[in-house]
Amino acid sequence: MERLRQDADPREAGLDPKILARLDDHLALQVDEGRLPGYLLSLARGGRVAHLTTYGQRDRAARLPVETDTLWRVYSMTKPVTSVAALILVEEGRLSLTDPISRYLPEFAEPRVYESGEGADVRTRPAEQPILVRHLMTHTSGLTFGFYYDHPVDALYRDAGLETSVRPGADLRQTCAEYARLPLQFEPGSQWNYSVSTNVLGRIIEVVSGQALDEFFAERILGPLGMTDAGFRVSPEQLPRLAELYGEREDGSIAPVPGLPLRGRPRFLSGSGGMVATARDYHRFAEFLRRRGELDGVRLLSSESVDLMAGNQLPGDVDIHTYGSPFHRQPGNVGVGFGLGVSVVIDPSVTESPSSRGTFGWTGAATTIFWVDPRRDLTVQFMTQVRRRSSFSVYPELKRLVHEAVMR
């Protein structure tokens, strides 16, 4: 087990120590006021960690502090790892972004698209085109999440027992078969809707590779990149380092809530949100992306594949706010497009938070976030463990202060 360590002076790395102190004070206030249990923040320039802060507790009841080797449920920050896995198979000629997914999952051979109605009165029609692998990676497949409560198809997912994306006791193969029985919200490729698509992509990786998803990740990504603590399960030796998961109450305070089943190998291997990792692990993954497919002499992807992943793939180079389903037409999606498993800033003049064109990354359900700013040679990660129910977000001020801290 190795820890993330600071190995550069902030000023020498072009970071303003005064702004970094303001950032630390702002985040510490969120802990002191009870909105976060604790956190870890790291900023790196050119691969060298120039700011590393821990504050608060990973387990409030046990009074255990956040440490640099704390394990975090990264939830949807698993998705970029799944995208890398798929692109490895693409480069090997075993998979294509333009393949119909029914080539690997026959249950998706005849998708139907929502037309009208609710519940038992829903009317559907045959889809005009197949769902492609590219649609899964760009979240334009027409699939959805049951927890949105925004569209009649969302309700059908809940009726099928998929509010949390998986039925209790089901594995990945069974779960994807359940998705295939439900109608699509829209014609594949015609809108953007964040969804269970990456779980389906994970199942395709299993079929194409002949390996379980956790085995493929370990052999082809986590092991080669030296992500020694990352994976889909937590060993007895790792368990004391796992952060407690909290949920937000109606009054804004937080309390422990159940998390992913991590003790022992999970039956459902979620490429959408099943991983845990330390800050060191995810720093290495972010650096692999910043270096366009290579880290410490190990190359997993060509630079062209990473450029494709980190470039806007929405038609006409539009943003999520324009191309998204109604649920996603939110201020935070203005000026932000979507690549292959990551968001990407396409117009920093209109984004909610200051950024650089080409900055890409993603978030996790427990208020984790990472991003890579290629123009500034910058990687950032923020780790905590709170599932939000309100509109409160730490991200805008975090992004603003990080952007302000970069002096050159």
C-alpha cells in the first residue's frame, strides 16, 4: 500500500499559496458546519502533486481521520475506467464504436422507443436504428436511470425493480437483460441522457474479452497503472481504511447510509459505479489520461484514443444543455459537451464555473470529482463520501478557486 504524497512546492508549480489557503478554508468550513464528514483534495501540475490537503474524519462515529491512504467509493468515476477498457478492445480490433450492441448482447436486437402514455398504458414503436457501442459511451443510447422521476420510462425502470440500477441479487448479465426489456426514452443517438449505459458497456467488455469485468480491469488497467488499492471489493486488510458513507438529511446535516456491498466479490460488477480507490490510485489514472494513454513507461492506449475520449462527441459540437433530455438542461451543462465517458468543456466563456477549453473529467455520487486541464497541465481530485439530496454542491466554488489559484 502506497500513499499519495506532495512532491512539489505550490509556488514553483505555478500555484498561488494564498488562494490555496482560501480554498482549504472554504472546504474546511463545509466540514465544520456539518455538510461534509471530511475530505481529501489534490492538485498536480505536470504530474507533480503541488497541493495535498486532508481534513475532517473518514468515520465520525469512530473519530477516524481522513488520511492519504483512505479508500473512497468513487461511484460514477468508475465510468471513465470502463471507457478505457472498451477503448483497449477497440485498439485491439475486437470491438468497434460503430458496432450494434446486439452483436454482443442479442437481447438488444429489437429495441423499442417510447411514444406516449404512462405505466401500463405506455405506447412504444420499433427503433429506427440500433443502439451502437458509441451511443453507450456518449450516453445517447436512450437508456435511463430509474431514480430520475422525470419521464414515464424512468417509472418503468422503478416498476421493474431497477431504481438503483440493479435488482437485489442479480448479476451484470441478468441486469442488462432487464434493461433490454424496457423501452428507450428516445431514438438512439438523438439526445443525451445520463443512464445505465455504462453497465451495458461493462457487460460487452465481459463478452468480448471472455473475462469478468473485475478481472479485465485488474489485468489490463489497474495492475499496469499501479492502482494497487483500486477495485470492486475491499479486503479485510483494507477495510479499516474505507471511509464511512453518509447521506444528506432534509435539514442539510449528514448521517451514515448503506453503501455498495464491498466485503467479498460483489455479484453485480458495475462498470457504471462499482469501484473503490485511494487518492493515489485515482491520481495515477488521471495522470495516465493527462499523459494521453501512458504512465511510467506503460502505454495502454494510443494518444489518439485518449484524444477521442476527451473530445466532444455530441453532434455538431453542441453542449449537454442543448442536446440533453429535459432533465439535463441545467445551468451546469451550458458550455460542456461529452466525450467517451467524460464531460469536456467546449466553451469556457459560458460555463457555470471558470475553466479552460478542453478540460475533461467526471464526478461520483458521493460528491467525488476529478478533472484534467490539458492546457494548464493540471489534474485535480476531490474525495469525500456524501450522497446529496439537495441542490447544495461543493463543486462550483472548488472549481472557481482552483482556476484562480493557477498563476501560470
